[in-house]
Amino acid sequence: MTPNYFDQFMIPVFLGVPLALLAMALPLLLCPRPSQRWLAEPMINLQNWFIGQFVGQLLRPLNKPGHKWALLLSSLLLFILNLNLLGLLPYTFTPTTQLSLCMGLATPLWLATVVVGLKNHPTSTFAHLLPEGTPYLLIPMLVIIETISLFIRPLALGVRLTANLTAGHLLIQLIATGDDKLASMMPVMSILVSALLLAMTLLEMAVALIQAYVFVALLTLYLQENTTA
């Protein structure tokens, strides 16, 4: 029977109850909790350093009004990163391979940045739809093009995250299937394929980190565009 490589992306169901919410809640249980001790535990120190580095990189291009989003953006970064990394464990489910989840995260946050811009700087927000110095004959066409590009942003955010993780998982499964077939027929080649599989797993861990950062970084750029007068 030919294996269906897309079965791994189906939402698991137990007794008729989808387990996607449980998979999304699991990262919250893995984050270390701060204690009342004078000297924090090494994991908490590592977590604080990691959050500080990434939040500093994300908020560097923002002005002070945009710093109000620091808690939301850092929480979103850790949430997506944990979901991406936990999906690499055997017999687990990766919620971020579901386009519905990624779009559910991207659309409200993108819309919030647009609302912030319309509320605080409506003139600058509408000015982004028409570049300065545009010839009069091109004004209607450019306004339509810029409007379409504006509304495509949440779709691009969601599809980018889903497509990159889905492609990585499929590639790992294809290599693992070939390695399983070669183990009995060509042991030496199987060892080489296993080394390739390990390298692909490490690469996919890097992709999980990069895609979480890119998702939040693009939201930061959208926020910067709508908070700068």
C-alpha cells in the first residue's frame, strides 16, 4: 500500500475530540516559571536572555508607541517557536502546519496594526497607498495595486509559515522512508542517508526558529509603518 505522506498533517482526534487545542497548550507547560529566589534557575536565566535578545531585535526599529506591543510580540514569538519545535518530536502534531491556525494568528494581528494606524495617523496610513510623485494617469491603478498588496499581507504571513514547515516535514518523512527501505538492502548507504536525515532535522530546527522570528518581524514592520507619522 502506498503511504500517504500528508496524513501527518491531519488533526488528531481522540474519542471524537480534536487534540489541536491540547497540542497548542503544551508549550505553556514547558516554559519555566519564575521563582521567588534571589538566584534564578539556569533555565529561567536562559529563557530571560533569549527573550531579551529577540525582543531587543524586534523593537529596535519601532518608536516608543510601538513598544506597548512588546509583551504581545514576545509571547507570540515563544508560542510559535515552541509549536514549531515540538512538532519535530516523534508521534507529535504540528499545529502551525495548519493554514487555518496561521491565518487565525496573522489576520487579527495585521488588522490591529492597520487599525492603530488609522486611529493615530490616518493621513500617513492612506498616504502609503499612493507613492509621492506618481503621475496623475497612474494614480487609480497604483491605489488599486497598493490596496491589494495591503490585504495580501496576512495571507502571505500565514502561507509562508505553513508552507515552510510543511515542506520541511515532508522532506524529512521522505528521507526517513527511504532510509527504512535501504536499511536491509544497502546498510552502508543507509548510514549515509541516516546522516543526511540528522542534518535535515537540525536544518528543520533552524527553520522553525527562523520562521517564528520572520513571522513576528514582519508584524513588527507593519506596526512600524502604522505608528510612524
